[in-house]
Amino acid sequence: MEREKREYRADELKLRRLRAQFALTVEQFCGKSHLDKATARKLFKGMPVTLTTLSIAAKVFGITDHLELLHPDELVALGVDPAVTVSGETVQEWQVEAHLTAWEKTANGLQYHVARLRHRFLPSRLARGKCYELRHLAVAERQRLEGQLRRHAEVCERVGRHPNVAENITATFVENGGLWWVLDRFEDGITLAERLTEGPLEGTSLKTGMTGIAAGLDAMHREQVVRRELSPRFVLLRKKDRTPVLTDFELAKLLDGVPTVSPASGWPDDPYLAEEVVSRGTVDGRADLYSWGRVFVHCLTGRLPEPGADVDAVRNSTLPAAVRAVLVSCLALPKSDRPASVADILKALKKW
């Protein structure tokens, strides 16, 4: 068999993200790939390795085309230009295919829009891109916001692959730092907010949706992440089965000593936010339980009653007693009266 004539460098940054996503040590990677430690270390340090090694690594991380792991310089050598253009329509190896939203604003006042992107060299692969407009900001202000802009990707890395949490592909500046793009795996579907314009969720749709959202929150809480800004517009519903996917984590809170990210001018009026978030009190996972309860009431009734009236709507519903009880508990304004964790919610939902 003819030996490979040259070796190739892998993209060490991408491999670092994949290792974090799959929570693999070098030893664990070697066990799954059957590569020796010396070869694995060369791979992760961006040193030249054979295409066979790249192919084996790709399979460990569930990647079908090992060329995705190549360093950008290697792509150039192969005649592929991975450079970012200044048109705003190309992001690394991704091309904007359609704009899914108009320009909207985040809680911290940044403008953004969402687009569908297609991989330029793997045309069957799609991404959901969120583009932040920063060109009107001074460089110092962009640097101040960097922690908030990176938070979504950090959260996705912590959680790893989960059916109810967005899977991040990359995040990067384009146009000399004037645009910040966050790319996730594409989920064909609509937001929960869009679905609620049609009316309430019923039966299996309601159960599937609220159980999936709770499962996503549970995965985040296990990694010391508080979603904090849960609302229907930040939940995607897959077209194929209407299962939910939590996304847009730029203002999530990390509970392990990492500096918090919050709107400098305070949180905007949001009917799903827990009081302790708005008042900048001490925030833990119970803030998400309140938001989950408010989202549940909206899905149940097709509207969002004022706090207090939402409890009456739940008590008058036909939900199972265990579900009604835990939902009423989640809607308590004092966080001390809410369930201790998402596990209590999931336990009640199993009785549905």
C-alpha cells in the first residue's frame, strides 16, 4: 500500500473545543481512537500528522469529513481560501444563505440578526448564525463586551451535546471586529414565541415542550450555569418532532467564580424574568424555575397572565395534580418557596 506523501496540521483550536465538548482527556481520546499518546499529542498541538490520523480523530468526534479538522493554512495549500471577507455574507468557511430575522435588540442593547448559513465545501451542512452589529462602537467598548459575546459559546462547551441545548460550531469577529458571529448547528423549525402566536400548546405538544425545556435547564445547572433569561423567543422547536432546543446564552450566569455578564443599564422589562434577576439580587438556579413556570403558563393558556393570576390559571387547569403542584411552586415570587432544583420538576413531569 502506497504511503501518504505528506502530513497535515490540524486546527488545534477546533480540536481543543471538541475535546472540551466531549469532555475527553488525552488518555480517554487514545482509548477511543487507539492512537498512541505521542501521536495524539502531536495532533492536539497542531503538529503534522497523517491523513489517517486526522480521519480517526474525526470519527471520535462524530465528524464525517476529516478535512473539517485541517488548519486554515493547510486549506489554503489545498487551494481552499478560508479567509473571511468583509461583505458580511461569508464567515470563515460558511456562506450566508438566508436572513431569518430583521435586526433585533438584546437585553444589553446590542443589535443582532439571525441567518441560515451553508458550508461552502460541505453543502449539506447548515448553521444558525447570530450576527452582532458592533461597527458603531468604539474599540474599547467592543473589548468591554467581549465577555458577553463569548458567553454563549462557553456555555455550549460546558454542557456539551444535549438534545435540548444548542450545539455551538464557532464564534468569531469579521470586518475588522465590527461584526461578531456565533454559529450553531442548524435546527429546522420555529421559535416557541412564533408558535404561541397560533394559540396554546395542548396534550403531547405541551408535555414534550415543557419536559424538554426542563431537561435542557437541568443539563445547564449541572454545569453550574443559570440560564437567567429564559423566554419563548430563546427556545427553538424542531420541525420534525417539536422538541425544544434552548439557545442564545449570551447573558447566562456562571456560578463558579467567573465574572458575571449583565446589561450595564439594568435588565429590560421582561415578564418571564425572576424578581431577583431584575433587582440584581443573589441569583441561582431557582431563577430559571420561575421563568420555566411563566413559560409553561403561557404555553398552557396561550397568554401570559400577571404574576399571581398565573397561579389561578394553573389551579383551574386539567393538568395532573403533581404537575399543578410543582408548577404553582415554581411561580412563587420568593425564591425560597420554589423547588430546590429542576430534578423536582422532572420527577413531577414523569407522572404526567
